[in-house]
Amino acid sequence: MPKNLGKFIVFEGIEGAGAETQTNLLINFLKNNKKSLQKLEYPDYQGPIGRLIHQFLHKRYDFSPEIQFLLYFSDFVKDKEKINQWLKEGKIIICDRYFSSALAYQGLQGFPIKEALKIAQFFEIPKPDFIVYLRVSPKTSIKRKLKEKQNLDRNESNKKLLTKVTMAYERLIKNQVLSRWLVINGEKSKGEVFKEIIQCLTPYLSIN
């Protein structure tokens, strides 16, 4: 299989960690450096699968851990071909959450991580070059989300769940599951966090 010329970078973290913010900051930075890039974000609320996930998160439906995993996984795998094509074209893909989120969240809900990884291997979903994990406490998570909106979804409002998800992410980091994980202190200011991200990624993105 020919080696991909591009790079695939994923931002992860619990709600309120700043993944969306840092994704956009990195995209603007790379555009200013004349890099060819593409942005992805999951769930993809513009598509039918993402809309169903949105309804689940806002408690219009309840699904078993198996159905939850299949919904999220389908959202990722639908973009497999275009991700591979972009990488072959040498583009940098910046992704706000990815399969690693499902491993943390749906794994915690009871879907076995080993089985999830087997499914990912069977479908040959693209693996990120780096997963940038923005580490924040559940307390910070809820505080930040409440500043954004009054009505939090089932994940955003559940401190006990966020604590468990944080632990699930830490296990993924410890074992470097799926990709190389880069851990950033997300408690700092947006600017400080972004500066640290650039320092970590610059050697791999040919940025002057």
C-alpha cells in the first residue's frame, strides 16, 4: 500500500475541553502557512446519522450501547474513502473528534473496546497520525458548557459520566490506542493551549 503524503490530526477531550476551538485555530494557522487541508467534525450533524445522534443526545431516544456504537461508527466510516483520498493528495486533515471518542464514550457504556477495535480493523478506517487530547477536569467541562448554553445534553450535564469518560480517555492514552496521543493541559487559556499544540505539531507539519 503506498504511503500517504498527508497527515491526519484528531482533537479529543471531554465536553468543554476546547476541541472545536483548537481545531479552528489550527485550521486558520495552517491556511496562513499555505497548507492544503480539510476539516471534519463528528458527530456530523448535517447528515442523517448525525441528526439521529443529536436526537439521542437530547434524550429523544434511548439506545443500547451496541446501537450507540454502531451509530457513531457509521458516522465515521461513511467518510473513509474521502479521508483516504485526501491523504493520498497530501492534504492535512484536521478532525474535531473521531473514532477515539466512541472508544471512550461507548466503551464506557458497555461496548467492549476490543470488539470496537476489531470492527475498525475489519472496515479499515483511517488511523490518525496524532490524537491531540485536551485534558480538563469534569468541573471545568461543565462550567465552560454552561457559559455557552443553558440546556446541556445528556453527556454535558452528567459530572459522574464525565469523570468516568476522563478515566477512559486516560486508559487510551496510557496504551496509545489507535494512534500516537499528545496530551495538552486544556485548563490554560486558549492562546496558551494553542501555542503548546503548535510546538508539538510543528516538526511533523513542515511549518516554518
